[in-house]
Amino acid sequence: MKNLVKAKIKKGEVSIGTTISIGHPDIAETLGQLGYDWMLIDTEHAPLEVGTVQMLMQAMRFSSTVPIVRVAWNDMVLIKRALDIGAYGIIVPWVNTKEEAERAVQAIKYPPVGLRGFGPRRASLVDPDYMKTAQDEIILGVQIETKKAIDNLDEILSVKGIDAAVVGPADLSLSLGMLMQYDNPRFNAALDKVAAAAKRHHVAAGFLAVDDVERRVKQGFNWLNVQADLVFLKNGGQTALDEARKAAKRAKA
């Protein structure tokens, strides 16, 4: 098991991913061939069960895109199941304290470091040394999405085993009382704190549903999630429809 995205994180390089929320293998297979560094399979907000998540990862198998699962909660069982079916990384939502960060690390690490139970059902199929390599290669991103998390950044990121501080912009802006006001100075001050803390603690600064890649890279973010399958579907369909209507109108003129 070699995690290409974790290698990029260690070098401080920018990695770009997207989100899968539609539970059909054609989606994962098609997006996997485009060259994204990683794909976030979302089980927090999307209706994806563990069997469907495995199927999506199987569809990605022959691409270099790294499968990462956002679990529904900071729960040892949810994290274990996602890892056992082959996730190369886990994003844990709503991490607000050092204790919650420690709980996430314990869930992804085998003893003696953590508490993960042994049973890497699919994950070990192509790696006989999975238990050893997983300790080093699995990515853990903790979502920073509340004012409380911003206030506790240094304590959270001091926990050994965290690889990325990942901003959930919608929830963070909501917590700050300015839903999706991404140009608001107070929102951007919070982002500056995340980027600075990530740099101090030598972890990646992540941004989900990034609004402006160039702006956020300049701000210090290097683990960026752009758009999602539903957005691609909606935008592509709308563009095709608009162009067809314009063409029909021209033909009638």
C-alpha cells in the first residue's frame, strides 16, 4: 500500500480532489480516469452505505486516484468499516477538541498506537503487509467547521497522527453567523488561522468545496476539494440545454 496523496502532503505539494455522492460505479470509474489526486466518497451527507462505498472504490481500482471516505461521525465502527473495505484516507467531521482528535487517531491506528480492530477484509487483498503499512499510509483529515474548533486549533493539531486540518466552509461560516459569506473578513480571518496552524504543526491545510482555488492556495491551503459529481451533472446538463436552445433559436431566426 502506497498512498500517493500522503506523499504529496509530506512534500507540501498541492493535491486536488473531488466528491462522489452518487452511488453508481460509472461515476467513480469515469471521474477516476480524469486525473484527480483523490476522491472524497461522502457518507456524511450522501445516502451511501458501506456496500455501495466498496463498489465505488472497486470501480476506481485501475486509476491512480486515491479513495478517501468522509465518515458520518467520529465513530470507531464507521471508521473501521471504511478502512477495512479499502479507504486510503478518512475525513472526520465536526472535530472541535483535542480529545475528539485523539479519538479519531485511535480509530484509524492499530494497537499499540490506537484501537482499530483487525479485519482488513478488502484492504489487505493486494498488500500482505497491510497492518504495518496502514499505520503510516492512511490519511486522517479532521474537519474544522466551528468557532470552537478555530479556538482549539493548536490543541487539535498537536495530536500526533493527524495529516490535515480540513475546513468545511459552509458549516464554519454558519458557525460564525455568516452562512456562505466567503468574502467576509471574519471568515477569511478564520481561514488564515487554519492555514497558519497547519503550517506550524506540519499538516496539510484542506478546503472542502473550495470556492476559488487560486485564492485559497495563495492563502496557504494545499489539499483542495473542487465541486462534486452532482455539480458536474447539473452544470453540464444546464450548459448543454442552454446551448441547444440558443442553437434552435438561431435556426428559427
